[in-house]
Amino acid sequence: MATALATLMSLPSVPLAPHPTPIDELIRLREALGPRCPQLFMKRDDLLSFAMGGNKVRKMQFVAAEAIASGADTLITCGGMQSNHARVTAAVGASLGLGVTLVLNGTPQEVATGNARLDRLFGATIHPVASRDDREPAMAQIAAALTASGRRPFMVPLGASTPTGALGFARSLGEIITSPVRPDVIVHSTSSGGTQAGVVAGCALFGLHTRVIGISADEPATALEPIVRRLLGAMAERLGARSASVTGDRPLEIDDRFVGTGYGVPTSESTKAAEFTARREGIVLDPVYTAKAMAGLIARIRAGDFTKNQKVLFWHTGGLPGYFA
């Protein structure tokens, strides 16, 4: 375990956001949820000091280092028109002097808002496609054309949810170790699997015996679980460790009850959760990810899933530009 942790800490990264984010206690939210509510805390990755923050910054610090080591001069990635990952990738390219092409599915806006507006501000080239299924073929075609013209493209998969990206998130659990809060439970939004793999592995590597609950914003649990497990296996291999070193001693928990009708579509529960949080803590949640995760957390608290003496940490994974889309 110690060797695996040392390897994690030695992996190359680009210090896009070198400052740890705060952990806030949610006192008024806890009071509003009643006497059975556990102690509530929030890890504020919405306040990461790069490109308007969010969990994708954690991943891209490692993925960008991998791209630079490969000799890349251009980053290519994909997502929806309001992709947080696309926005962060565009900013990474700007900060490192790399070209960026974003393959985004959906209808381009006449007047760009939210993340789409920031993509353009950071100078990315936008390549729109009709559907999710069109993204990977378009990325491959763009990469081939760039290579033929003498460029050196580096393709970043959806959400930077690669073993490298997940290891970048795993390192962030070191910020929990140096804080006064030792959570019994961490609740976060999960979609492409990299964040959950990173949290699970980070807890195991840093010796936190913490229950991790991913609230799906997108896929059913049956689709997400094998993705997270594959990432964990690849992370262990990268660290030269046994699988148990990164999977910890708890089952993998993915809750898909709060997806609603689909990705990016708010539900009545997520809208209420966002309002409930904003009106008691002055904290904004995004409609795609964190509002659905908070809806899941609130439902579990009301169902008595935690004891009042437990410490529950909600990991705010950012995405605030999406609120203004």
C-alpha cells in the first residue's frame, strides 16, 4: 500500500490548480433536515482555481502531463454542447499553448451560453456532430487529418475518465487526510466513472475506511459498475499494486434512482435539492450533476440511511457554468 501511494504521489502532473479546496460544514442544511441528519460537510471543488473549477481539473492535471510527455501539440476531446470537461480541456490548451478541438454533440447556439461560451473564450475549435454516437468517429477523423498535416494530436476520452485521469482524482484524497474532517461517507455525482474510481482508490490508498456512494447523473448502475471496476483494475496495474490496494474494503455503490429521463435533464427532485441548498447555504449546484447527487443525498438522509453521529461529505464536483446555459 505504501509503495502504491508513493507511486501515485510521484506521477507527473501539471499544476493547474495547486491549492486545496475548502471543506465547509453545512450547518443550516443539517438543521433543515431534522434531528436524524448526520453531520454534513461539502468538499468545494467548484472553487478549484482554474477555468471555473470542477472535478475535470483534477483529472486533466494528470492527463495534460501525459499529453505533453507524448509530444502532443493539439488536444482533441468530446462531450455535449455544455460539457464541463470540454470547457476545462479548452482552458488547458490555452494555458499550455496547445491547440484544442472539441467534438460536441447537439445543436450549436446562435448566442453561446454557459460552458459553450467559455469554450470559445478559451479559443477552442468547435466541431459539432448530431449525436453521441458520432463523437468518437469524428475525433478519429480529425486526429487522422491533423496527423497527415504534420500535427501531433492527443485524444482525450470522454470526461478524461481514463486510468490516468482517475489517478489524478485519487491524489485529491490527500486533501482529506490533511483536513480536520474524516468522513464516514462520501457522496458524489458519477457519470463516466473516473471520479468514482478516483475517490474509491484515493480512500484505499490514503487509508480512509470511508463508504463511497456515487449518484448517477446518466447511466444505469449496471452499465457504470463495470466501467468503474475496469478503471480501478487499470489504476492498480499502473501503480504496480494488487487490485485490493485500490478497491478498498467496501462494496462499490452506485445509485441510479435520480437520473430521471436522462442526462442533462433536470428532475423535480434535483430542482428542489438545488433550491433547498441555495436557500440555506448560499451554495449553487449545477443542474446536470451535483443537483441530482444532492437529491440522492437528501433522500437517503430522510430515509435514515445514516446515523446522526456520522460525518457525511458531499463532494461538489463543480459544473457551475451549466447553471447559466
